Amino acid sequence: MAAHSRLLQLLIIVLFGTFVARFLVKDIPAAKRVVSKVRLFRACSDDRYSDVYDKPSDPALAKEYALVNERHFGGRLPTIPIRWEPRLGEGSDPGPAGLRVQGLWHKCGRRIQILVNPVLKSDAHALRRTLCHEMIHEHLYASGDTRTKHGPAFQTVLQRLLDEKAFEGILATESDKGFLRSWLSQEKSALASMDRDLRQERDALHKMDKQFDRLNARIRLANVAGFGGPSDSDVEALEDARNKRVFVINALVRKYNERGGEFNKQVKRYNIMVSYPDGLDEENSFQPNDPAGGYVDQKKRHKKTRK
Ligand SMILES: [Zn+2]
């Protein structure tokens, strides 16, 4: 009997204690921090990838990780699994801008891994950039910082790695990058519209060339017959019109090539821009655009067969 009542007392104390603890946790910042740390400790940052923890690292990625660790983190980062993950970026349509997730530092309980999008296999610079980014997450976590995502502490290490030339990149704010992205979209449409104009001008020139052929045929016939044929003013008028058109086309081609060259330069710049908005734990890249240009100046002269 006595044992039973003692057990009941204990149960009541535990229940009451839990209630008080819960109440306190809500109001005491330190307790709140402890709870959030425990939660963080147990949480999975993304459940989709928890099935690959036990798979071995990709040897090439592991080698690259070890190299960056040795050169830029004094070899202090722990060896963690790192592998290609084709599912990165899945479920989010790259869209017209072609944005894709490139890498992820992934934590599930005490287990940590780095996942890299296989699209980076063909781009060593982008791979290194992504790897450095994920390794900074690992560095912060390993040094006890479980709160920083892409905040000041992250940015400080990022700047150091950039200074040490760990990767090729330009530091930019998210708004800089957004501004350039919208400029690129606008410029792409402007170039497409110039391209349409050029095609129209060239079609018109082609029609004029056919007119010239017909005119030349008439001149040849007149030369044989010794009379008739188009008047000098008709020929000169067509010649003038054609020269003007060639001038317009060449000016358009020059402008197109200039703008196309600048566009390509900015696409390249965009792709090495490194910016991280707070709270976003994924990195995106802009898929390269088709290179503009490819036009050549053309100056076709009509044949004068008239004597
Ligand atoms: Zn990140």
C-alpha cells in the first residue's frame, strides 16, 4: 500500500514538474535556447535525403573536400560523407531563368553529409564554389555555431576564402544579383527583337537583289538589241535604296554584336556572383544563355552589265 502511494506521489510530482517546466520554457530565454538546441540536434534539415547517409562518399568529391579542408581550413574539418545527388533541385522547375540548386549541407540528428548536384560535374569552377559554400556551413557547425545560416559569420569566412582564391567568384548582395538577373532577361528580349529586325532587313535586301537580277537581265537584253532597257534613274534609284539598306543592316549588325558581347559578358559575371539571402539553405545557379552574335557584315554589290 505504502509503495503504491509513494509511486502515485512520484507520478504527481513528475506530471506537475513537467507542467511547470513547460510553462517556464515558454518564458525563460535560456530554457528556450536549450530546447531549440535539443530540437536542432535531433532534427533532419531535409527528410528527402536521409536515405543516403549510409552510402559511401564519391571519391572525387571526397578528394576535393580534403584538398579545400587542408588548404583553407587547416585540415580541421571532420571527414563527412560527400556525394552527388541528382534529386537536388527536383520538384522545383528551373523556369526560364534556369535556376538550379547546386549543393546542400545536410544534417540529420548527429549525422551530416554534403550533397552536390551532378550538373556541376562539367563545371569545375561552379563545383569548387558550391563545395566551399557547403564547407563553410560545416566549419561553422563544427565550431559550435548552430545558428548562423548565411549571416555575418558565414559571410566573413566566405570573404576569407574568396581572398585566399579558394574559388572564383564575385561577392554580391542578393539585390545586386536580382537586378542583374532582370537586366539579363530584358536584354535577352531586346536582342531577340533586334534579331527579328535584322531578319526582316535581310529579307528585304534579298528581294532587292532579285530586282537587281531582273534589271540586269533587262540591261543585257537591251545591250544585245541595241535599244530599250531600264532608265539610268531607275537603276540609280534601286542602287541607292540598296546601299541604304546595306548601311542599315551593317549598323544593326554592329549594334547587335556589341550588345550581344556585353550580354555574354554579364551572363558570365552573373554565374560567378556569390550571394546568399538569409534563411535560404540552398544555392542556385543561372543556366548559361545561348551566346548572342554570329552575324557577319555583308556588302553584296550588284553587277553592272550595261555598257
Ligand atoms: Zn548555404
